[in-house]
Amino acid sequence: MSRAPYSQEISRQNKACFLFLLDQSFSMEEPLGNSANRKCDELVTAINGWLQNMAIRASGDEGIKDWMDVGVFGYRTDRSANPIIESALKGPLAGRALVSITEIGANPARIDTRTQFIPDEETGEMVEVPCEVPVWVDPIAEGGTPMCHMLYRSHEILSQWIGAHPRSFPPIVVHISDGESQDGDPVPYAEAVKKLATEDGNVLLLNCHLSMTAADPFMFPAVDQGLPDELARVLFQMSSVLPEPFFRHGIMEGFPLQPNARGMAFNADMVCLIQFLNMGTQAAPGLR
């Protein structure tokens, strides 16, 4: 009897693959909804936090288990409107398309000291505490949004990875942008990425739109009726329908999902972005 799709346990033998596509266009300078911070700053805070958490979760008695490959790409244009599509990883991993979670854990670009506010155990008052935070990705905000070029490059990277890992859980692509494609219609490129498949199912493409307005977010819609504009409808078309394990996980996390809900968030703020990143990773078998 054949196994249900999206059920392959993730292990050293059958690794996972996560590919993050980060919009680095000029509009990422704008503040993120419900925040005074720039979108590009909030985005890299979320991605660096995700990388740190995954390295911690992969850690065991023998160090960090090599059970996942990760790519973090940024896309923008130069002053002549030429697309720049490159790995966003800095430091020892700079320029690498995909790296193992083992290498991620061992090679942050640097360690920053940040201030955290935590309640004092005796008084209950909030106190400032310095904490060390590993950094792999830095904020960039310049130029335009060559989304089609980015999706085309993703297809190349994932085709190669699938060739080397044909039995693995399918790669998950998390695309985070704040605007519309400026180099053509991204839907055919998104469809091509979603048609790639391992023996366990098709590549999953999740799309998260960051907003500067404090509007209500649309999380995991099942139909495009009610979405606020054409950009939202395009992102809806680009996004994968959530497979059963992801659908079940979303229900468990309290999302009111309808059948055929898609891996999409629109008008996301920082809280939504964190929820979206977690949804994309915690539902995969073996990563819970």
C-alpha cells in the first residue's frame, strides 16, 4: 500500500529543505504594520530567530543533527533595474545556495548583544537584560521587486536538491514580500515551482505579504473572494493548498481553516509573520 503524501519522516537519510525568498526592494524601508520598525528589520529578526530555533531543535548529545538544508535568498534590483538574486546569508556561509542546519548552527556571521525586557521574579517589574543573538542575515532595502527572476532561480535550486533527495519530504518555499512583481506575471513561475516533486509530494510554496497598514490580516484563505485587491489574489494563486498534515496542525493552533485553505498570509504584521514561519515548519513530520 502506498503511503499518504507529505508523511515522510525527516531524518539524516531523508532530509528536509527550506528555502526562504526575501523581498529586499526599497519599499521594505517602510514600517511594518503595528510597529515603528522597518519591514526589512522585522523580517531579518524573524528569519534569524527561526534559524537559531531550528539549530537548537536539531541539537542533541552528538551536536547538531544534519537533517535539514536551508537556503535564504534575497531579491532586488540595482540602479539600472538589473535583478540581483543572491544568498542573503552573511559571514562564512555567504554565497552558498543551500547549507545544512549543522553549518548554520556552527557559523553565524556574528553574535549581537540585544536588550530583552523580562519581568523581575521578586518585584514583577520589567527589567532590561542583555542577551546574545546570533545573526546570519542583515537587512537590505533597495531597488525593485524581480519576483519572477527569484522564482526561476528557486526552480533551479530545488530541481537539483530533489535530484539528490528523491524520497525526502518535499521542499518548503517561504516567500515574504511587501509588493507586486515588477518583472512580469509571477504565477506561471510559481506554478512551475509547485510542480516540482519528490516521491512524497509536490513542493509547497507559502507566500506572506507584509503590510505597513494596521489592517486585519488574511491568514490561510480558502477562496479569493473577499481578498482586498489584485495583489492579494495573485499571491493566493501562487500559494499551495495546505496538505493534510499542515491543515491539521493549523486547526490545532487555533486557525479557523476551511477546506482547500492556502499557504498564504496577507497584510501580515510581526505576530502573523512568526505564526506563518512556525506553521511552515512545525507541521512537517519529525520537526514538531
